[in-house]
Amino acid sequence: DRDVNAAINIRYEGLRILNIA
């Protein structure tokens, strides 16, 4: 649960950075 949530959070942040860039 925690690991999955962390992985999704990191992936979401990456997509956010790509979207901003």
C-alpha cells in the first residue's frame, strides 16, 4: 500500500514536471 502510493506519487510528479516543461 505505502510503496505503491509512493511509486504513483513519484510518477505523478514526473508527469507534472514534464507537463510544466
